[in-house]
Amino acid sequence: MPGARTLITGSTSGIGHAIAMSLAPQRALLLHGRDPARTCALAEACPRPGHHLEWVADLRDLGGVKDGLSALLWGGERVSCLVHCAGMVQVGAVREARPAMVREQFRVNVLSAVAMLQAILQGPDPQSLESVVLVSSAASRRGEPGAALYSATKGALDGLVAALAVQLAPQVRVNGVLPGIVPTPMSKTTLEGPDFLSKAASKYPLGIGRVEDVVAAVRFLVSQEARWITGMLMSVDGGRTVV
């Protein structure tokens, strides 16, 4: 829809950053980040600077997320597509998980998406929304040591995809992308040290992928080429979940 924006959460780093750079030549973006300086720098670095809007929000603050996005929408902005890439992972045994840590992961990974959808659907022009892509993880289908809580948040996203695809049809298509491990700042620093990727490669029939592989899936799902696809959980994991 002309004038409506594609909202990309977590757009200042990793997969979200790559998606923003890929979609910027064709779409007007609403670039979400938590750090004002990095979000501003991204808006200036994207193709067609001046066509994109920055939105700084801490996704752990669900009330602030909903109120902040609502303010933009009631101020005249419209959102035609939501790509939820932002996420956090805290590796560790379940027995050691603190309640605050559990809540934080669910807020960022799952509940913030719900808050944004509420803001859009309760806003002045809910008919603008056409497509939602929730970036989940292969971890929702394949267990990994220390990732139980992270996997639970991504499994919740998968459930949202299925339910929302039915609830919001035929106006809105809702799909999920489930990446395997790809080199990003988060995977390099969080997942068991710097040599984790090389150790994990043997578990992937096609080897470790690239961020661009995930971007290609998202680009397809938000495009009109996917106009008859909803409720899909697309694995982009080099075959990891079938071995």
C-alpha cells in the first residue's frame, strides 16, 4: 500500500540489519532499534536515506512498545508489514534460570510482537497491515543443550504464526522463518565461545549458512509472490531439523 511502512525490529544488528538493507531499495521502512545512535546510523546508511523512519524502543517494556508505536500510527504513519527479528538468548541450565531472566526473554522474543500487533490492529488504519513475518529459530524444533528457555520462546512464536494466520485472514498473511545457526554478532559471542560455529557445522547437512539465506526467505514471504502462503513455518537451516 503506498505510503505504508515495513516495520523491522532488531534492525541495527545481525539478521534484522541485513533484512533492512535488502528491503530498503524498494520499501519505506520503520527501523526499530534500542540504541538511538545506531538506529540513526542505520537510517542514514540504508539505500534511499530520507525514505525511512527510526523508532527507538526497548522491547522489554511492553507498555512503552505499544504506546510508542500507537503514537506513530495516530500521528499519521501506517504499517503494511511487520518483520519481527529482534530477539535475545541467554544460554544456561533451566535449574539456574532466574524468573526475571525468563520473563525478559519472553517479553523481547514473543510478547513484544503481540504488543506491536495490538498497536497496529487497534490503530487508526488497521487495514494497512498486509503481512507479518516472525523470525523464529530451528531451536523451536530441535533441542540444543542450554537453550530450553530460548527454544520455548521460539516455540511460542511458531504457535502465534499458526493462530494468527487463521485469525487475521484473509486480510493479513502471517508466516514464520526458522533459521539455523548463521554467523551473526549474537551467535558468535553467545553460543558457547568463538569456535562454536566450526563445531556445529558437522550437524548441518548443507553446512553452516549465511545471513543472506535467511534474508532471501523473508524477502519472498513479504512479497506478492507469496500472496497465497500463510501459516507457513519455513525452515532455513541447511537440513539441521531433519537429521
